[in-house]
Amino acid sequence: MMQIDSVEIGGKVYQFFKSDLGNAPLLFLKGSRGYAMCGYLNIETANKIGDIAVRVTGVKTLEDMLSAKVADASQEAQKIGIKPGDELKNVIEKL
């Protein structure tokens, strides 16, 4: 089953998607310009289509995502100042 919620973070509204798969959930957090995704999804596709995207790994909840460090950032995300190693909660407003 897919859970979809609107969540407010730092005064901005994001769409949070969660679906339980095998041993870990599929997580996705969408902002007005870009998105954060869990380790199930890949940054190469985001690069191919020119999306502002970041990938965080080892996450199972929204709270985990926000406290996680960016494992990968698309080329477009890097252009706006998001880089691997940034904590998602510190760069979320750019998405």
C-alpha cells in the first residue's frame, strides 16, 4: 500500500510517499523544484532527465530521511549548492 502525505518542513509543504516493499520501504520526498529519494532509486536517471534530486540511504522513515546525509546529488542539485555529505534537513529548502 502506498502512503502519501503532505508535510510541512521549515514553512514549506512537501509531498511524502512511502510504500512497503521487501525488506525496506520505498521513500520519496517531493518539493516544488526537486526531490529526495531513498536508496532504491538511482541518481543516474535523475541526471539523464535533468532533475534536481538527492539520494539518501539507510532510511525507513521521514525522520530518518531528514537526518540522513546526502549520498548522491544530481548534477542539477549540485548546481544549486547541494552536495554529497550535506544533511538533508539542512538543504531541504532547495528542493
